[in-house]
Amino acid sequence: MPRSPLVTLATLVGLLGLLLLLLLLPPTQAHGQAAPRAVDTAPDALRAWIPWVTRDVPGLPCPWVSGARTCDWPGVLALALDDDGATFTLDLRTDARTTVPLPGDLRHWPRDVRVDGATALVHTAQSRPALDLPAGRHRVTGRFAWSRAPDTLAVPPAIALVRVSRDGAPPTHPPRESDGTTRLREHERDLPADPTERQATVSLEVHRLLVDDIPIRLETRLRLRVSGDPRELDLGRVLPPAFTPTALDAPIPARLDGDGHLRVQLRPGDWTLTLHARTTDDLARFDPVSAPEPWPAVETWSLDSRPGRRAIEARGAPGVDPRQTSLPADWHALPAFQLTPEHPLELAVLTRGAAAPPAEQITVHRELRLTQDGTALIIRDTLSGERTRSRRLEAAAPSMLGRAALGDTDVLITRLDAAGNPGFEVRGDRFGATADLLHPSPTRLPAVGWNVDVQSLQATLHLPPGWLLVSAGGADDAGTAWLHAWGLLDLFLLLLIVLGLRAVRGTPTALLALLVLGIAWQTPHLPRLLWLLVVACTALATALHQRRGARIAEYVRRGALLLLAVAAVSFVWEESRMALFPQLAHGGAGPDGIARTAHHARFSLPVAMDAAQAPESALAEDAEPYAESLRARSAPSGARAEGRARSTFVDPSAIVQTGPGVPTWHWEAHPLRWSGPVSSEQELRLVLFPPWAVSLLRLFTVFGLLALLVLVLRGRQPAPGPRDDDSPPDPSGAPDTSAAEKRGGPSVAAGDGAAGTDARTGHEGDGPAGDVASTAPVVDVSEASAGEAPDASERDRGSEAGRESGVVSEAGEGDGPAEDPKPDAGVVSEAGEGEAPAEAPDAESAGKGSRGGTGGGGGAGGAAGLVLAVAVAAAMVGASAP
């Protein structure tokens, strides 16, 4: 009987409705269970093609464990020993066709191997016996034959559980090495003597890291401390509800079953297992896992919030100090909480999205090159970092942007309007760019040069030959500029030289030294220390004149002057050469200069490669940690990511600007640095001297140094001579006239019977006291005898001769040697025994004649010279110290 069309139509409508209902129902997954594989959800029309597609990927159904696919899951290996050998039984499961290693080695090869009761073919894989098994659950049996049981037997490390029984005795767990080798003979003696140490114990610590991202991710670290015999442990469901595992990393065999239970094959030791999971739900409450022992009652969680996504506040669970817990060290910077069933972790959302965009994280390095005519600056900027606000970079006026490149790709420079500044678009948060600009003013320019504030700014100013950088205002550090190179020690040393020259050569010489040495002080070949040495020796020779050590001081002074003259020749040569030919300032000529230039040209990178190379696609780099997960989800989402990455590139056929020509020469390089963030409004002010001004200054320092050297050499010191008191007095009491005769100076004699006090020794004579100035004329020793009094004219001539020669007049009969006074100190008279000392007619003009008196330049001038010499010597030591 034919079917009714209505029945057929009703059946079709019902099927369509059922299909629609199935499509509208949300997919359900068990908590802690992995998502269904794509193979299981493939349409019926494609199922026939699954073996053909997966033929070249044999391990596709196998899970990832410790960064590799694991297809075989061995169980317990049972070894039964007897006198003729041993039999073994191994239960295992395979997720795909794979090669399974067997116990034994080339020396002890397994025999009569059967898989599920059927004879199997055993082959060699990595010097071990192995066999190929299809997917499924299997039982492998076999036998070893030996006349005497070996001490050890090779067992694959993947087989964690080994039980050995001998002659029907209860099975035991023998000790094993790190490579899986199992000891068969007398392993009981290796067991601990204390029974408590052989007790099977497990200690478990649970640490979790919650990452508030999209999706929310959870990293769980299980730390197991195991003792006792090897065994298998079921830890139960280790993930909180709504979380799906994505990866498992374990140093010992472990498996996450479909029901969410984690099964671990334990052996003694300290092990850490890491489990990664995610959830697609926007959870606000997180409860710890409740499981029987050895699961702990308290879990320690760390929270990694992402302010760029939303601002959250953790509540409920009490906070703890991460450093006081056993959390991993890389989690110590994050807040930590202790979760219990009574105190779960709750997240309260304060705001969604970034409350305020963070500051720009941009680093700029500028290469500033002054043009040869000094009218403009050619700038090459290297920018790198992360943009958080605008996606456009614009050059600050009045700089003219000529070229821009993102990575190695030139980009188009545009203006948003007729009055806007030129700029270019930045695609992606992280970027690296280079730009060439032309700035019309060489002395005033924006420090950053762009419309953004930067976190770090550095610049290098390159000057053509002959130019001088005097100062760089606006930079925090410009140590190579002439004004910024001055330090406190430089000022002290220059002031010391100038004051010393003023003391020994006068004010005009000191002013000339201040001007010449001040201009040339930062010149590398200026003999600064030699000038200090000359000033010190000159001051010392002046202070020790006509005293002990004067001759040595004069010799040292002359040696210092000779060294200074030799160094001045080198300074004059270098300064004259650089004044006339500035291109030779850095030794670019000659064989050494050519070799040095060739060396730099060989080992230096091109200027275009100085830019910090950023990733070609910032989005592609940021998406790399999630690329594997995206590819695993679905092909369309991967195609969308690829499309987004392609959209970051500029059309290669677009016509872009080339900008100004950037020179590659390197001459005078001055690094400029800024500390901390730099605002886009900050300016850089440069003070530059052109080549003609620098040449005039160099020539001025050359002639000024020569004139200063002549002034120092012309100011000659009096020839050092022996002091009169260096020779002992005549024991006969006769007057000592040798010193006066050698100098040709007069002597003063007192008449017989005069009484007075010796100005040097203090002994009184036996004559009457009184004013004897009128009776003590100045006479020549060779002509006057004791007791004779010459007339006044002879006395006046003798006084003048004594002042011109700078010697001391000596007394007559019975006097000791007289002391030499300083020039302009007046005539000094000394009285001998039984004679009255003679005094000058005018005491105020002649000065005091005793040793203890104050001459015109003796005591105070000598002390000042000694202090100056000591100060200069100390300054030289300080300047030469590192």
C-alpha cells in the first residue's frame, strides 16, 4: 500500500524540528573534562575521509604531555622470578598506533612475547626491545631466560610501577635508578632500617595563578613529596568547576582522564606537576577544590589582574604575604590569597576598560648633523616602544619630516589638514620606526621633535670640522661641550695658577694667563700640570732666596721652565695646525689616520641599520602565545588573525617620500642625555662657534701662550749665593770682612771704647751706652781701621751702596759675621765686643738692622711664597690622582 504524502511530510517536518532543536541547544561539557575533538564532531559525510587526512599525523589523537605527544600509558609491570628465568606481565593503553618499549636489553632479550594472547613480533628501537601496538587496551606477556638472575634489569622509564615476586612470595617494589634500571637481587638490604621511613606517605601543596584575561586562565602547580613504594594515586578532580584543561606538564607519568580525574604513578621523590586550564565564562567567584586526603584543606592563589581589560577588587579570601609562603618565586610580585571552602575568592569589577590610558612608553634616539655651511640640522630619529593613545606620530614644527619607515618598510607621510604637521600612521601598539628630518635652525630646536612625551631621550650632535660646541641648554648632560666640561677642580687649578703668577710676576702677567689659559684649558694638549709646576718652583725659589735650599729650588725651577718650553712647542704646533687646517684636528691624515678610518669603515654598521628593529608585525608577535590555541579552535578564526596581520602592511606599490640626504660622516660627536621622561614642549638650545671664530681663538691662544712664556722667562730670580752666617766667626776676634769684600759692599765700624748691645747675639760691650749713630760712619774695610770715624759723605755713599747690593754691613773689630738682609731693607750695623752698634741716620727709611727685625720683603713675603708653593703642590697631586 503506498504511503500517504501527509505522513511523509509530517516525518520530514519532525526531523527538521529535531535538527533545529539540537542546533539551538548549547553544548554541554562536564566540569574538568576536555572539549570534544574535531574528529568526534565531524559530519557523517566527512568521516570516511578522516583516516586519509590523519594518515600522515599518527599521533594526532594523543594528548600533549611535557611538550610532546604521548600515545602509550603503561600500567604495572609484574615480574615473577624463578630459578630458570622470569615472566613479566604489562597492562597498558594506547591512544594511537605507536611503538611501545619492553623491559630488557640486548643482553637480556624478552622471549615468547604475546599481545592479548597472540604472538607478537619484537624488534629493536633505540637499542631496546619494542613492539608496535594499535590503539586500544592491551596485555603484553613474555619471559626472560637465564641460569642465574642478574643484579639489574633494564626497564623503560615510562613504566613507573614495577612489582617483583620471587618463588610465589608477596610482590615487592625494588629500588630503581634514574634511567629506570631495576635491581633484582638483594634489594632488601637497600631499604631503610627504620620502618617509618618505608611507610608510604604523600604530601601535597596546591598553588594556583589566576590570570584575569580573555579568556580567564588558571595555572595549577601541584607539589608532591612522596616516600615509600612506587604506586598509582588518583588525586580526583583537581580543577575548579567551569575550567577546561589545556595542557599538562609532569616529570612523572600522569594522566587526566575524561572525567577530570588526575592519575599519577608515584615514586619516591619531590615532584611538581603543572596543569593549565581556561574558562570561557565571566566568573566572579572561585571556590577551591574539595577532595579527600592528601588534598590540602587550604589552597594558595595568586591573582594577576590586567588593568587594561578591567579594574577589579579581590574580596572574600584573606590575603597573605607571598614571600612567607611556598609560592614560586616568579609569583612573589603578585597578591596572594588563601582559599578555603568557607572563604572563596570573589572578584568585584570596579570599571571595565582602562580608566585612563597609561603614559606613552617611547624611546627616542636622535642623530643631529650640522650642515657644512652651518645653516640647518639634518636629523635621523630612531623611535621604539609602545603607543597607548594616538596611532599617529607627527613631527614638531618647524622641523620638516622627509622620510619615515616602520621597520624596513617606508611609509607614506601625510598631513591631516593644510595647517597640520606632517606625520605617519603607526599600526599596532609596539613599533619601531626611523625618520629623517630637516630643521632650519641650528641653534634652537625641540628636544623630542615629535608630538608625544617620551620616557627616554638621547641625542648625538655631529659637527663638521672646525666647529665648536660651547653649550647645550636644555640637556641634562652635555659633558663634551666647552662650558659644560668645566668642573670645580678645573676652576681651582686655573685660579691657583693665576694667583701664583700674580704673586711672582705681577698683575698684567696674571691677567694674560687668565685669558689665555682660560680659553685653552679644555684643549687636550695644554700642559696644565707643567704650569702648576713652574708656578710652584718659582714661588719656592722666591721664598728661599739667600737661604738654605735656594740653589736647589732655582735648579728645579729652570728644569720646569725647560719642560714647559718643550711642551709649549707641541701646543703651538697643534693649535696652529688646527687653526689653519681644521680637518686635521683628529689625525685623519697620514698612515695612522687612514688605517683608523679603514678600520671603522670595515667594522661599523651603515647608518640606516642603526635603528632598533621592531617586529615586522606587532600583532603577529603579540598573538604568538595564543597562535596554537587559535589554530586548534577553528580555521576561520586563524584566517581572521592572518587577515588582521596582513592589514598592518602598507601597499608596497605606494609612492613614498625619500627625504633629505643623510650624511654618514663622523667628526666631532657630542652625546646629549636627558634623565627621566621628557616633554614634547622642551627645547634644546645650542651655542656654536663657526670655524673662523674657532681659528681666531686658537691663534690668540698660540701668541698669548708665547707671550706668557716670555714674561715668565724674563722675570729672572737673583742668583743664589752663600749666606754670610754660613762661615763660623773668627776666634781671634778680628772683624770678618771676607763677605763684604767679595760683594764689594761697605762695612760699618764702631770706634774703640763704644759700648752697646750686639744686635745679633745680644752681648753688651764695655763702652759707655748712648747714641752712637754720629760716631759710627760707614767706611771701607780695606781702608778704615778700628776706631776711625769717616765723614758724613762717605757714610752716605756707603749706605747707598749697601742698599743697592742688598748685603749686610759688618761691624769692626771683634764682630761675628753679619746677616744679609733683603733688598731695600736698609743698612744693618752690628757691634762687636767693646763697640757700640751703629744705626742708620733715619730709622724709618733704613729699617731695623737686627736679625729679629722686619725687613721690607724678608719674613712675610717668604712665608706667603712657601704657603703658595705648598698649595700648588697639593693641587698638582689632586689633579694627577685618578
